[in-house]
Amino acid sequence: MANIPSSLTSFYKEPGPKLDKESPFESMMERFRFAAEILQLDEGLFQYLASPVKQVIVSIPVVMDDGKIKVFEGFRVIHDNVLGPSKGGIRFAPDVNLDEVKALAAWMTWKCAVVNVPFGGAKGGIRCNPKELSKHELERLTRRYTANLLEVFGPDRDIPAPDMNTDEQVMAWIMDTYSMNSLKTETAVVTGKPIILGGSQGRKEATGRGVVTVTLAALSKMGLMPNKTTVVVQGFGNVGSVSAELMYEQGAKIIAISDISGGYYNAEGIDIPEAISYMNANNRSLEGYENAQPISNEELLELTCDVLIPAAKEDQIGRHNAHKIDAKIVAEGANGPVTANADSILEENGVMVIPDILANAGGVTVSYFEWVQDRQGYFWTEERVNRRLNRMMRSAFDNLYAVCEKHNITMRQAAYVYAIDRVAETLKLRGIYA
Ligand code: NAD
């Protein structure tokens, strides 16, 4: 990493996330440094973009169902608000901490910039075990967290969304608490709301739909026809099942799918609508799915195919198995499924990786549409949402592809170069307020 002063590189090493070498957060920071070098980013700008603009820690007292008071810790980090109000999810988990939230907030900045959504990046969390809380306790926890952050949140300031263990109901409570304190209904303060409360059509499918849009764009660059391709999908939840279904609709042969119960392989192709019906009837699990042969999740990743879509969790393709990946395209439906160590191995083997900050940005893109619709008070049809999503994802892909060709770098490197350049250029025009 020439050209980057060691004082700045160490900035990441010290206050940054204390995670193992192959953690997605460390991987992201490595990629950030690489892009900064290509851009010859000014030292001051580098420092600016490496530092979150605001970090808030709140104590959240909650009266539990047994009448006792329990105090939880909550976080909200705004990494950046140069492009517009900050945007990012809120997670409820026992191990949430400030470092993790800081890294995830930065990730959101780059993701929004890649798809040209006028938002900065943020993330929040409450350290709690949602499984141990009753619905009423969860509601009181959410409302008090929101009340403590009234000065941070706002449709023009910072807009939360669902993340790990938070859902439409949690968003509805945040919206209501914020609205009660604003003395008016403010639907645009959160996204990922139920449709009846100002949510958007197409939001649930948006991430998988975006994965498919960029995958089709990549196939076309390679001169491959979707109906002549084989696809493997890891994870069969929101992102994985929608990606599989839409690729299936394009005529692709989905030869393997998987979930936490294991992998399922059929060389003749899996009937995806039938597999989805099976999963829905089987408590959202593929366990016992019979129209395919069981394989392990490790074997699944190593199958020969045209497109591999890891859509389950982080760190699935690392140094240990990257050389065994036999796909032409890896489209990262999940966040961080390929580690930084695996990037170079895949590159050497000619595998095109469509990076998470592009591939799964369909979700934040339709969140942006939700915010726009709430502010207009005018709601779009699903067809309009999908058409606009498709257009934005396709143009983001083309923008990154052009950067890729210009600098002769990978799509991942191009995504960071593009995003950092966009934020840095905007920052230069705005200048530093003094
Ligand atoms: P989900 O909970 O709906 O589905 C996750 C799926 O992965 C399930 O089928 C689960 O069984 C499976 N899974 C879990 N562990 C596994 C393992 N070890 N091996 C194989 N399969 C396993 O979650 P989701 O919303 O589809 O999110 C999946 C990934 O996509 C996550 O990394 C998430 O952060 C990312 N993502 C989601 C969205 C979104 O809008 N939902 C947006 C951006 C990124």
C-alpha cells in the first residue's frame, strides 16, 4: 500500500473493528485503502472518509414484563452524510458493539454511492437477545431507543431500516414514536415499513431482483445467454430464493440450492417455484427436499457452474476454498461472502466477482424509492418500482464496468474506486464548513 501514510493506515488498525484477518469488515477496510491509493486520494480526504461523522451510545432503560428495570446499550453511527441524509439498518443482537456498527456504517456509505442513491451511510444496533424478550418488551425497547435518538433520526437527517432481527413491526414502532414527538406523521423517517404504513411495493424482492439484474449484465458482457447458463445459489432466504426464482424465470438451470439444513443438487435443474412452495410449507426450511440429491454446503460452493450466488452469510469463500471455485461469475447476494484473501485467487482464476456493494444494493435502492414515495405522498406500482430498480442497477453495473476497464482492475476494486471518488468529489465541492 504505497502512498498511504502509515499514520493513516494505522488509523484502521487501532480504533477499527477488532476482528480476525478474514473478517468482512477488515476486508472492506483493505479494499478502501487499495481504492484510495488508485485515486491518489489526498491525505486529508482519506482521514475524513475514514472517520465517522457521529457516533452515539445510548442507555435504554426498559420496564420488563415482571416490573423490573433493565438497562440496554444502543448505538447509532453516522459514517458520512456528504451525499445526503444517512441511511442504514438497525440490528438487535447480543454481541453488537460500536466497532462493528462503525464498520457497517462505512459499508453503507460505499453501497449508496455505488448505486447513485443520494444517501450517506449509517448503522445502528441494540445489544440484546431478542429471543428472550416478549413482544411488549421489544416494543418498549425500540420506542425508548428511538426517543433517545430523536435528534439524530429524521427524514432529512438519518433514516433507519431493518437489519438483523429487526422487521417491519420494529420500523412501524420507530415511525410512530418519531411521529408522536414531531406532532405529525413522518413516514419517511424509516424504510422497510409495512406497505399499509407507507412501505414500498417490491421492497421484499428488491435485493434478489438487483442481484439478478447485475448478473444478467455480467453474462451479457461475457456473451453468455441466461437460458444456457447453470446457476448455484447458497442460502434460500429472502435474497437467495428470489435470486433463484428470477434466474429460473430467465430460463437458467438452477443446479443447486441450499439453506442451513444443507445443499440440494440436481444436474437436470431444480424446479424453483416448487422448491419455494416446499420451503413455505415446511416451516421455511428445505430440510427433507426430495427432488434433488443432498450435498454439503462446501460441496455446493465448489460445483462447476456459470453463476454462483452466495446469499447466506459472510466469509463463505476464503483462502481455504477460493481455488476450488469453478464458476465464471460470483454474484455476492450476501454481505462479505468472499474474503479479501480470496479476491486475488478468484481474480487469478478468471472468476468475475460482482461485489456485494453493487450486487445486493437493490435493497437500499428500493428503500430510497420508499423514502421518495413517502415524501411525495404518492405511491408507485410494483411494475414502476421494478423498472426503476432495474434501470439504476444496470447503470451502476455499467459505471463500474467502465472504471474496471479504465484502470484494469476487478469489479470490486472498481466499486470502491467509484464510490470513494464520488463521495470525495462531492466533499471537495461542498468544502469543509468552518
Ligand atoms: P434470510 O435470513 O432470509 O436467509 C438466509 C438464508 O441463508 C436462509 O436460507 C438460511 O437457512 C441460510 N443459511 C444460513 N446459514 C447458512 C449456512 N451456513 N449455509 C447455507 N445456508 C445458510 O436472510 P437474507 O435477508 O436473505 O440475507 C442473506 C444475506 O444477504 C445476508 O448476508 C444479508 O446481510 C444480505 N443482505 C440482505 C438484504 C435484504 O434485503 N434482505 C440486503 C442486503 C444484503
